[in-house]
Amino acid sequence: QVQLVESGGGLVQAGGSLRLSCAASGRTFSSSAMGWFRQAPGKGREFVAAISVSGGNTYYADSVKGRFTISRDNAKNTVYLQMNSLKPEDTAVYYCGVKLFGGSMWYTRPDLVDSWGQGTQVTVSS
């Protein structure tokens, strides 16, 4: 089973930026769709962004569209989430998730995720 490790979280002021990274264990990364999800205090896990196996298609939650960008580097087995114009409501633990071979709208179903990272805390202050 693929192992995922997130990094890059931290404390930032509203309007600032952060770049999250998710490093995968290896062999199956190039055949896996990847996604970012977040969980705020008292709320369930929420879809943020996803990228297809090939990297040719990206998907975003309406709440982050135009502010966040997901990308992947298969040579480094890493997926990134560039977060700009951060808002206090973006505060959450951010998780990386992998779906082997992808699939239509898999990211809308947390139960379809094959493996999760441990999460990284993002806190946006006003």
C-alpha cells in the first residue's frame, strides 16, 4: 500500500500563501490520481483539489477555485498544493489522498480513497 507524507503546513496571515507537498512511497504513484482534502474543527473531511493520473485534468472545490493550484511531479513522486490568498476559513488539517488508477469523480467519495497521509495543519490568522 502506498505511503503518503504531507509537509508545508503552518501559520500564515490572511492573504498570504503556503505550498503543501505530499510525497508518495513510489512504485504506484505514476498510476494514481491524487487529491487534497481538509478537515476543519467540528466538520467532516472536505474535498479541496484533485489531479488525474496523467496530470492533464485538475478539479477544485468552489471554495478554493482561483486561489489554489494542484500539481504533480512524477519524477519526484510528489503532489503539491499551492495556496494563495488564504482566508481564515481555510484553517484546517490538510490531507493528501491517493486513488490508484483514478476514476470518475472519485474525490467526491472519501471511502474511495486508497490511502491517506497523516495530515498537516494550516492555520490562517486575521
